[in-house]
Amino acid sequence: MAEAVSIFGIRHHGPGSAQRLVEALDALQPVAVLIEGPADATDLLPMLGDPAMVPPVALLSYVVDDPKRASFDPFSDYTPEYQAACWGVRHGAALRFIDLPSTDSLATAKLEDEDENEDAPPPENISPIAQDPIGTLATLAGYQDGESWWTHVFEENPAPGPVFAAVADTMAALRAEAGEPDVREAAREAHMRLEIAKACKEHTGPIAVVCGAWHVPALLQRRSQSADRALLRGRPKVKVCTTWAPWTTPRPGLRVWRRGDCTRMVCAFMGNPK
């Protein structure tokens, strides 16, 4: 990882994370801001900084020949990713989404649906730490849930110290116990590493990466680009259209996948859909 790259692990939709992220960006003054989000929607990212774009809004991605298959990624004014995009627009920094494109995620969701319809057995050996990393920490610290622990330690703590370094160290310790990520998680992180490497070649100066805290240790890993490309080879794709849409649900922390005639809501917390 180039020394010019700073990775900020955030809590999605965390006001405290958003505030401290803006402070960190002001101090770093990056020439490029890379954000966890579908890479094929990068061209839409600067629109978040348009005064006419009033949050909450959602990035809507849908399969062109089957629009009922769609995903919504919400952004509110206290979403760190939203604040990062607005900062980039105000300061003229390059903006880029770096996660797997929605052409991949929606194709993968379709395959998962087909597996469910065929009564495929559930995945085995899923680490409880990977399923709920913050819940694991909360239990060890005597809290009832991960939300309360994170809020007390990071969101409402007036002087938490070097918060992003602390988050990175915490996630590194958790991931060391969680074992290897599943295939999709590994592909996502490989794609993000490749996008970071690409940005390093294109820009001279500091680069900021904004991602869910769980991903920070993986993005700091030194892996060959050929190995990362191999993880992405042969992944399914569908034709997708992406746009912005109003968002009115009272819980912006939910990522919504619409599959056929049913809707699944998945809580996006700490970078992992939970």
C-alpha cells in the first residue's frame, strides 16, 4: 500500500464517523477520494455534491431486462460516504466508487435466489465474528448489542483519540480470529485493492479511501494484482441501469435488495451486510 493512501474505516450512517471523517479529510487534503460503493456508478457520485440533491436519497441499481431485481444504497446527510462525496466536490478532488459493480452484485443475488429455490444447503463454517464483528466486541465488553457499544465508544465519545487508527487495529484483531473471508467478500476486497492501485497510478498526492471498518485490514494487505484479478475472473454479470432515487424509509442503515416479488432488507453495519 502506497504511503500516500490513507484508509478511513467508518460505520455506515454513523454521524460521529461522518464528522470525524470530514475533519480527517480537511487535514489530509486528498487529491482523490475513493468510496466503498458500486464502481459502475462512479459517474453519478459527484451529483451528491449538487445543492439540488437533497438527502436522503438512494443509489438505485436494477437489472435492465428484469427491473424487479434491484438494490437501493441509501445516503443521508449524516452518512460518511455522502459527506466524503460532498467534500470531494467542494475541493475538486477526484471521486470514485471502488466496490464490485452492481452488474456483479445483482447477478450474484440472482444466483443466490436460484440456489434458495433449489433448497441448497446453507453455507458452512461461517465465523460468528465475521457475521457480527461489532456484536462480538460488545459481548466481550459487557454491552447488550453492537449498536450500543459502537455508539458509546466512537459515536458519542468526545475525545476518542486517533479513532481511525483504533478502528483499524480493532478490526485487524477481529479478522485474525475470523479466518478467511467467503468468496464474495474476498472478491469485493480484491476489487477495492485493484481500484486503489489504479488511483495511485493516476494521481500524485494523498489519496483517501472511505470504507466500512471491517474491510480496512484487507485493503491494507500486500497482495499481487494478478492474484486479485484471478479472484475476479469469471464472475457473473448482468446488464444494469443505475440512477438516484428519493429515499423515505426511516432506517437509512438498511440496504434493500428487491428480488422478484419479495424484498429483503439487509442491515449494512461496519462494512458487512448483516
